[in-house]
Amino acid sequence: MNTAEERLAFAVRFGETNLNTLRPGDWLNLRDDVDDFLRPEGSLAATGGILAQWTGPDPRELTEKDIWDLQSTVQAILNGLVSGREMVQDTPPATDLGPQLQFPTLSYALVPAPPPFVGRTILYVSGSTQDVFLAILLHLLWREPTNKIRRCPECGGLFVRNRKQRYCSQRCTKRATMRTWRKKPQGKAAAARSSRAQYERKVKQKTGSKNPKTGTYQKRKIKPKEV
């Protein structure tokens, strides 16, 4: 991860990952990704303009519970950000500040910036792996544009929008497109044919006949009684 955009995209993916489905190899890959997120590869802007140092545990030694807890906080931060943007525009921002976070292990210091930024200072942050991860994320969200982080109107999950992308995945795109199509006359006709074919298959399985009679149901006419 060499840019701030790549780190933000990972944070969103991490927040939306279903940890229950991960295999042992997936957990190892996820720990490696957390390690990459923390390391200031590229410019300092890639980590929100801060120089971070974690005191432990090592990112590759995080337990599954550690990652579950970290994900829960990341979800709260990102959902609070997007939900706040979705609020009514005339609502004063101070009425909903989102999740209030505390980082008991963090310490800050100002240190001279390395060349070629002579004469400037940078923010140095140290603390536990989890707190440093969240500090970097908050600084990235503060410094970088966040309008690309959207909520999928189909499943409600968060994703980083690419160009005019509306849904988080092809699955949600197909589901929404199919639902819209079924509301049209040609869609309703196709749905009726599909239901008819499914009914005929069930009748064939039940009767064992290759050509069962499945005529259209007609309401029986009742003749009035003669007085």
C-alpha cells in the first residue's frame, strides 16, 4: 500500500469482510495486509501525514479476537462517516458527532521532518497496534476526500466508488437490474412463463408422466338452481 487511496480502500474492504468465512490462509493474508497498512511505505501522506510506531502486538501476531474487535471499531467509524453525510443537509453537524473514540495507549510528539522537508515537523504517534491502526485511519479520513466511500443501495454495505459505480458488486447490480426488469410487462410475462415451467416440472416429478395435463385452471361455472 503506497498511497492514501489504497489504504482507505483496504480499510473499507476490511470493514465489510465476513470474518466468519475466512480460512486459515485468509487470516494470514489479512494480518499481512494490516501490517502493510501500518508501515509508512511511500510518502508520509500515505499514512495520513503521521509517522507511526506500534508497541505491540506485532500485526502478524494479532489474535482473531483482536481483529474482530478492530473490525468492529473500523465499521463504527466508516458507517458513522457515511451516515453523517446521508443526514439532512440543514442539520447542524454538531448535533451528531458520530462514535466517540478513546485511545488509551496513544502518545504524540512533534519531530523534525526528514529531507527534503527541512524546516518542517511531522506528527509522531506511538501506541498499541490497534490504536495506531485507528489513528492512521482517522488521519486519512481527515486529510483525504471521502466522497467516494458510498453505501450500496442494494445490500447496505460500504464500498469505494469507481467512476459512476452505483452498487458494491456485480451481484448487487444484477439483483437490482433484475428486480427493475421484472416490474416491466416483458419481465412479468417472463416471470409467469418461468413459474409455469416450474409448476410443470413439479407435476412431472409427482406423477411420473412425461406429458402431464397441466391445463390452465378455469373457474367452474355454477348453474343457478331452478325454482
